[in-house]
Amino acid sequence: MSKLDPIDNGVRRFRPGVMLALCVCVLIGSATLVFQKVQNKQSASDSPPPTTKVSEEIERARNDPGPPPIPPSIHPLEGNRRLFLADGCLYRYQELSFTRNFSNQHGHPGAVIRHGDPCLWNLVGIPEKEDVYRIFCADPNFPDLHEHNLTYTRFQEDGVPQDDHNPFVTLRDRDYCEWKIQKAGPKDQYEIYCLSGNGPFKDASLAWTDEQEGLSSDLLTVTLGENGTPSWWILPEGESPKIPRRASHMIVMNRGRIMYQDESLEDFEKHGPEIFRAQLKTADDKFVRSAKALDYVQLVKAIRDSDPVVNHPDFPALLGMSPLAFLDGQVSLKGRDPMFPFIIPLKVALYPHLIHEIKMENTKFWKNDWETLEDFQSHLDESDIADGRVYQGTRFTYIFISWDP
């Protein structure tokens, strides 16, 4: 047989060996294990089908009230406080305090208002009465008075209480008095009303007087029902009210037309703004200041970004009208009044709230009315923008600014 002759007569057959059979078994086993592991992981990761609809879950959450909200405190002022007179009067910024042996009528410590005498008061809320408190002395220098609360004592004649006299506000123990403390506009300002007692002093406001009878010394005392409803700053321990800035100039605007204004304008153009002057009186001094020809545009630019009083509605606009006038369609091509506003340099750094009196004068033409504000502080605008520096007279508006030209 030659080497080219096939040994199997030309028929090809496949005869697997033992090793091939073992390899096939190993591959089949491995594939089975991998398939089982993947199937187990998929079955473990699959979440059970939802038993409820999403809309049902939303409805259940909507109907669940959850924990009730914490109700606001009915006594937010509880604790140690300081009280300052915030009313627009001569005694603004003075603090509520007390003094012993101040009256010939009784021996109780009496409430007074004065500078430089800080005093703490403990406001204790009365349960179930919103914004109603008892006010106890909390001054650390007088621990023996910490059980004494603020109340009032009537004036007496021959041992008979008199309701037609101002009552004394005093500190007494075992004579509890309830006080309603009511928010009064600006931040931290409140009106305080006496809820105890009878007759004309029930529901009367906590106020002040400088005409109290039966005093052993000249004091500004606290009483009930005087001067309208004065407001008070009620501040935490250690705080004091922020007083206005010192003013260097006063801007004066007319409130409507002045008598004989056309003739006045002629004199103004002839003699200049110096024909107007202001007499100012403080507790310690009295002085006269004349208006000056200063650049009002320069003034507004200098204080525009630093003084909120520029945004006050009474602050004179550069075009002689307020922005509201444009919105209301009251637009005029006529420029602002050349006579107003006029600027009066004070030549001193002055706190406006210390002014007792102001008098506007016209020294050249008698035809104009002058204006005297004897109780100047009663015209004080206490808004946050005014900051105690805008005053409304009958014929003029007075705005105090701090300007360094």
C-alpha cells in the first residue's frame, strides 16, 4: 500500500476521546451555575408589585394631619426688659425707672422717666390672657423690691382718693396689676394699658406728666391717661433705642402756597435765600441760622446712598414733584419752585430730638406768615425712614440731614 492510500478506505469518522467528554461536562456545568446565579440576583432585585395606586398614596398623605404646629407664644415679651419712652415728645428716649421717697402722699417707690438710670423690669405673662402681663421690678441693685409690681396709687385729699387728679404709678407688693401691651407701629414700640382698677383709670394708657402734685422733688413722673397714648420701646436687657443721627443742615419745604407768594418770590430773587432764617431753641442754647445758596443737586447726590431720609415721601424731589406725581399723571414741564427747598446750615452737629422750639422767620418782607412750633417734638415723624428727623409744621416741612459738602 502506498502512502497515498487512506487507511479507512476514504471514509472520515469522528471519534471523541475521554478528554473531550470531560471538557463538555465542565462547560455545561459552568453555564448552569452562571445562569442560576443571574436568575437569583434578578429575583432578589425585583420589587413586589404595588398593592395600592399612587393616587391613593397621595390622598392618604394629604389627609394625614401630621404633628400639630407649635402655636405662637401669647406672651412674647416675657423676661427681663428695659422700657424707654418712644413718643414724639421732649422726653423721648428717656428710660422708665423708679425712685424712693419721691412723694409726700405715700411711702411707695414711684415710677419716673429720666436719662442715665437704667432699670430692668420682669414681664410675667398672665395665663390664658394674650399680651397681658404683670410688670415686676428686676433691678439687681434692689433685690428687696423684686416681688413688687408696677401698679398705681390714687391721689388723696384728707384721706379720700381723688379720681380727678393724676394717679401715681408705684411699686407695691401684694397689689397685682395687669397690663395690656399692644404693638404700636414701628419695630419694638408698644402702647401699655392698665387693665386693673376702677373708674377713669381702668384701661388708661401708661403715660407721663411733668405736673404731678404732691411730690417731694421736681421729677418727670409716670401716670395714667395723659398725653394720648404714648408709645414705649420695650427692649431686651442691655439694649437701648437707636437715636437719630446728628444733623448738620435743615431743609425747609413749603406745604402749599404762602400768602403773597409771587411778591415774596420777587424779594427772594432780589435778596437771596438769606431772607429766611430759623430760630432754634434747645434745653441749653438758643441760636439763629439763615438759609444759604447751596447746591441742592450736590446735596442729594452726596447723601442719596447713605441716608434713608431721601426716600421719605416728604423729601423734596429734584424736579419739584414726587415720583407718585408721575404715576398719577401730574406731570408738569415747569421746574421746581426756585425758592424751595432752601437749606439752612446749623453750623453744629445737633440731635433733632433735643430741639424744644423752632421758629421760621422772613426778615425782608412782612407779607409772609411766620411759623412757630413751641412744642416741636409733638410734630416728630417716628417712621423708620424719618428716623426722628422729619417734622411737619402747619406751613413748612423740616427735614434734618447730615451733609459734609
